[in-house]
Amino acid sequence: MFKKAFGCAVLAAAAAAYVWFLSRPPEPFDPAELTPAEPLLDTYPGQVSLFCQPVRSSTALSLTFENHTDRIFYHGDPPDYERLDVELEGHWYTVPVKPYGTAGVGTETGPGETFTYEPLLEAGYGDLPDGRYRICFGIWDVTSRGDAPLGELDGIISVCFTVEQGKFAADPG
């Protein structure tokens, strides 16, 4: 009888430890282990903007790129946004991306059009610790390029969001 009770107690303790390990929040980022973020290029001349809102019970983000110019912009689809940055101690740092695969297809957003997508944050970064983040979205103006190679980005715009206890929220700042 003692062996059964002891075995059940050990099993219950192991299960509780397993649940505790899986449910604890991710460790905060250490600025000493990250690379300072590259400065953002000036917002593309004209009216382009990026907005975010939480979706699926705040466990994911939806981003919308709006083009209010007379230009055509090329960007990734699924968007290979330029990068994800985290703000620590008043400075921006680039969050290292984990290897993962996407289709690598691009898309264009023409004058007056919008493009909405859900970035693959969990696939690329895992669970994010609480904090303030920004997604940097790279664009190329392809209006008169024809078949010319894309080369350097023509602009990078960004949108900020916060993570608190695993939930996403738009950041008005």
C-alpha cells in the first residue's frame, strides 16, 4: 500500500512540475545578448501606413498596410517583414529569428489598395516575453521599375504592439 501511495505522489509531483514548466512565461530578453536595431528609414514619401490589431482572442496580430499614394509597392507575401524589434531600457533591439520556412512569394499593393495579413510571429520567434515591440515592414516602389531588380528597400515603416501575459495589444504610441 505504501508503494502505491508513494508512486502516486511521485507521479503527481512530476505532472505538476511538467505543467509548471510549460505554463511559466518566457524569460525576458537581455539587452547584452541582442543586437541594437538598425535605424528605421524615413517613412516612404507619401501616404503609406501600417496598422495592427489583435485577433483570435488576442493570441495573434493582424497587420494592414494601406497605400494612399499613386505608386505601386512590392512586399513579401506571406510577408517577410523586415524584422521584429523589442524596446528595452528605452532602446530598440532586433529579436533574433528562428529558422522556419515560408512560401517566399511576393505581392503588390497598388494605389488606394490595402493588404492585410497575420505575421508568423510564433513560428519565427516562439513565445514572446512581455514588452513593447515593433514590426518593421519593408517596401519597394515598383511603379516604374519594369523587370529591374529590386535592390535596396525604398522604405521601412513600422507599427508597435505590446505583449502582456502572452496576449497581443495594439500600442497607440
